[in-house]
Amino acid sequence: MSPSKNDSVATWIRASKNDSYALQERKQFLIKAYHIVKASQIDTVQTRKLTTIAYQNLKLGDTTLFKNRTNEALALATRINDSFAMGDAHWNYASFYNQLQVF
């Protein structure tokens, strides 16, 4: 992923964490970040950004997008053998199930 695209993804993710924006706007920021990541070359940076976007969706209460993004990140990480991103995706799932108190 080129530095400028990486910077804009980071900017959209950071904006999604800013609670001065309405919830729907924050979700739209994550969708913008996701589309930039998806338009990029598949690499470790992309998979790690996807896990970050997925986790932020969880924090915003969008479990559907969280699951979709995490599944996608895990599949990509597995395909390119990115063990860090695989672990991060599993950590996201653990956070989700811990939040639901499913043991």
C-alpha cells in the first residue's frame, strides 16, 4: 500500500474513533478506509489495516461488519501467511465473544 493511501486509511480510522462525530458518520469513515484498503495490493499492511477496521466496527457496535471484515482479514492473512494478522483477527474474535460473555 502506498504511503499516501496508508495515511488516508489511518486518517479515516482515527476519525472513526472521534466521538464528536455522529455514529453513522463514524461508520462511514470506516467504510471509506475499507474501500481504500481493498483497492490496494494484498500485503501484510492491508491485512493489518483490515483487522484494525474490523475491531473499530466492533467498538462502534456494528457486529455484522465486524464479522465480515474479520473473516476477510483472516482469509487474506492465511493466504499470504501473515501470522501477526492471523493472530490479530483471532484476538478480535476473542474480544467479541468476551464482550458477549460467551465461554
